[in-house]
Amino acid sequence: MGLLVDEAFIQAEEQRSKLSISDAGNIPVIDLSPLVAADGIEHSREALSGLVAKVGDACKEWGFFQVVNHGVPAELHDRVHAAAREFFALPLEEKRRVRRSKESPAGYHDKEHTKNVRDWKEVFDFVVNEPVRIPTTAEPGEERIDSFWNQWPANPPDLRDVCQRYAKEMEKLAFKMLELISLSLGLHAKRLIEFFRENSSFLRLNYYPPCPNPDLALGVGPHKDPGPLTILSQDDVGGLDVRRKRDGEWVRVKPIPNAYVINLGDMTQVWSNDAYESVEHRVSVNCTRGRLSIPFFLTPEHHVNLRPLEELLSEGNPARYEEYNWGRFMKERNSSNFKKLQEDNIQISSFRKVV
Ligand SMILES: O=C(O)CCC(=O)C(=O)O
Ligand SMILES: [Fe+2]
């Protein structure tokens, strides 16, 4: 295939997607119905122990799994997808009325870079709880805090309401997943939820238009998510690829109707002192069908500090990470989206202790 896309989108040869990628056939699919039926995990721990074990195994072996019977109303899910499609179909000029800026980082944008290569996608971001507060700079000792709010487009008119209701459902599901992950690590069910009573979580509507050079560009370059976990809804097109832990191969996550894809992020890796690992993933594109995906990123407030959890450490298993501050970490990471840096943005590996 000849070169049809702008140079900014071209991935280095070793990062490109092979057209013959295989389906991740055995990525775990976990049925959450015991949890939904039990009305809270505290009350029926026995009945849920099988579920906890499954989540633990999936976290260790894959760091990626899908959940079904999760309790999120299908009708609401379908309405968010429909509204998102309508939004992305608007003329660029109209979408750009709610474009994001340094001062107002929620909204529409189409120029994100992952590892300094431009992603083949359009995005609309919104936060779950307003306003979100973030330090003005990433300097140590910075005391100034900026607040920002969502920007909602006039069209489609129901986008705001549908998105806000859906966001609350995602928050609820994320808390359930945190309980299961806590229990699977041998922690108290509420141990990890503590960090998110107030939170800065956000949702992203991703649209990946058909791409004339799916052999050269990616929808999102290879990366790991920085929070504890991400809950993703995808349509039936497919394109999410995971680097399988077992052999380092890229495999495609098969779309399952009404399922959510859950992936662990860096924060879970740090808390668990590497017992669970954040998994690398990327998005491949294709030349015929536009793809829609809607990830929910659970994230804490800016003042939260992260480090391996004391209860999981021992003499034989000392902390592998230095403590870091979430607000400063995110400020530093996000600044690379606005100016194209030569180096890659900050990663948790910067906090890894030399032992
Ligand atoms: O679109 C997808 O399937 C994944 C998107 C993703 O990984 C991200 O936005 O962090
Ligand atoms: Fe991601």
C-alpha cells in the first residue's frame, strides 16, 4: 500500500499492526451475576469466593478480561453509543466548538499522540464529578490548583444527559471491580475504594475513522493506562489489541455484545507491588469501518499518593516503588499532549526502586 496518511501518523516499523493478527480466544470472560444478585459483596462472601478466585486468576495471567451480567442497563449503553456516533458525524467545525485547550482539558480533540506518534482517532472527553482539580504545574511544592469543567455540545441534544447517567453506572461498576480485586489480593473488600470516595474519573468517546493505511498507522499506539483499572465498551468492529503476558504476542480482543473489557492499569501494579501487572495495549484501525469505543478511566483526586500497600509487603517482598503523587504525575504526563516532546511521557518505571 502506498503512503496515503500524513507522516505524523506513521508508526516505527516494529510497532505496526500485522494484518494477520489472531483473536485472543481464551481471554477470560467473567460472569458477574453472583455480585449483582448479592446486592453488595459484604453480605455473601461465601457465594462470591468463586468469582473472586476467577478475577484473581485473570488479573495474574492476563491483566485483561471481559465481564458479562454486570448490571449496567443495556438500553443506556446503546443510547450512549448512538449519541456518540451522532456527535462524531457532525461537521468538524461544530465539534471544534467544544474543543479542549490547556485551560479546559475536557472536550473534543483529534490530535493526541501516544509515544510521540499521532493517533488515528477523534475523541470527546468528559469527567464524572465536576469540577476536577489539578495542580497548576508539576513542580514539587506547587500549591496552586486549577479547576476545570465539562464542555457539552449543543448536538446531539441528549448527549449530556445520557453521558452523565452512563458515567454514574460506570463508577458503580468500577467500585464493584475494585472490591473484587481487593478481595483477590487478600485485602479488605473496601480497601481500594478508599482512594476514590471523591474521584477525578473521566470517560472518553473514541471514534476511529476508516484509515487508508492501517498497515502504517494505529488508532492508539501501544501504552498502559495509568489508573487502577479501565472499563471499556466497544462496538462490533474490533481493533483493541493486547500484548499477551505469556509470550508477548499481540492478540485482538474479540467484541462480545453487552460485555465490558476490563484492563488493569499502573496503579494496581504499584499497589500490588507487581503481583498484578498493567498490560500494554493498542488500537489497530482498518480501511472500511469506523470504530467506536468508550473507556471509563477510574482515577483518584490529585492529592492522593500511591505506593505499594503495606499489608502486601514483607521482608522477602520489599516495596518496589517510591511513593508518587497522582496530581503531579498526571500534570506531567498530560503536558506532553500539548507540545510534542522528544522523549516519551512519564511512566511508573520512573518510581521503580533500584534493588
Ligand atoms: O479503543 C480502545 O479499544 C482502547 C482505547 C484505549 O486504550 C485508551 O483510550 O486508553
Ligand atoms: Fe488504554
